[in-house]
Amino acid sequence: MNINSFMTPRLLTVAQMVKDSSSVADIGTDHAYVPVYLVLNNMTNKALAMDINKGPLQRAEENILKFSLTDKIKTRLSNGLSELLNNEVDTVIIAGMGGVLINSILDADKDRLSSVKNYILQPMTAIEETRKYLAENGFEIVDEKLAKEDNKIYTIISAVPGTMKIESEIYYHIGECLLRNRDEILPELIEGKIYEYEKAVSSMKNATNNETKKKSDYFEYLLCEFKKLKEECAKW
């Protein structure tokens, strides 16, 4: 059995964002594919596969056993980071959840876990909310990558404890690291954003309600900024 056959582009990108780690906690681990991949590829020495539900943990345990990694990967029932001990790991992965949920998981325990040096985050929704949370709560985004899977584009964020300032509102929606890295999937992501916001603006063009008009104005601003980023990408 080869772990690579289970690693989708999204999971593979999440795993490859882990750097110089001796120990990892995978929150919401499900099948534990990411911890298994990391250990088998010598990207970490030990891992914790954690989940709030017993079903996913049982699947994780079965896979860990199949790959003969019970000595290096342990499972633990945990609501977010609540059962993770300080000084237990240096890297935390939280992938495949909504951005608002990721924010709440971090917020509940970030001050308790001073030993964690790296956070790999993959929000399924509300990515802008996660970037905003990180900027306002003692984190610095040091890298971002995109992965495309089944016609969907996913964003994977690498963050560390620190400080940062996001200069423009648009960078909550499109990470500056993606532009700096000239991520090859970024132009397609921006095209999708332009299509999405053009539809939204069009649907609100005859709005008379003040709140809806404010929202429409904000969407028009974002649409304009997305188009500027598209022009910037075209120069690559």
C-alpha cells in the first residue's frame, strides 16, 4: 500500500507546507493520511492524529496500523486543541474546516500552547476571515500556496507567532504571499473571484435598501481590486 495514492492535491500541499518539524498535531485528522505521509517521508519524527469524533479516530487508527506506524503516530480524542499539551508538538495542522471554526479553535488555546512554532491552516470557507483573525491576534502569515482539486481551488496558509500588517483590504481576500510567489493557480482564482463578484454586483444594482447599497459598494470596490490583480498577474 502506497500513501501517495491517498494524497489528493489538497492534502499533499498541506503536508508539503510542513517545514523543519520534529512533531506535528493534525487537528480533525479524519483518515490520518497527512500524519502518515509526513512520517513516511521523514518530514517529522512523531505525530498526533486528533479529532473530536470517535469514528474518524477509528479510521485513523486503522490506517496507522496498516502502515506500521503505531510507534510514531498516536491518536487522541480532542475538541480542537483542547487536549494538546504545551511542549508536545512544534507544528499544528488544521485543514478541511471552515475559516470561522479554525479561528475559534486557535482562539481557544493559542495562548496556552507557547511551544507551537508553526501553524498550517487550510480553510474551506471564509478564508478572508482567517487572514484577518491571524493579523489581529498575534500571527504572521509567512507563506501561502494554492491547490486545485475537482475544479475547486484551495488555499493553504503557513503562519507563525508574530505580527503583521495587511496594507489593503483586498489582501484579506487574496493573500500577498500568493502574488509574491507568483502562484501558477492564482490567475484562475482571481478570474473566479471576478465572476463571483460581477454576479453579486449585478444582482444588487437596483437596490434601494441602505445596507444592501453599502454591500454593493463594497463588492464593487473588491471587484475593481480583483481586476487590478488580474492585470498584475498578466505581467508575469
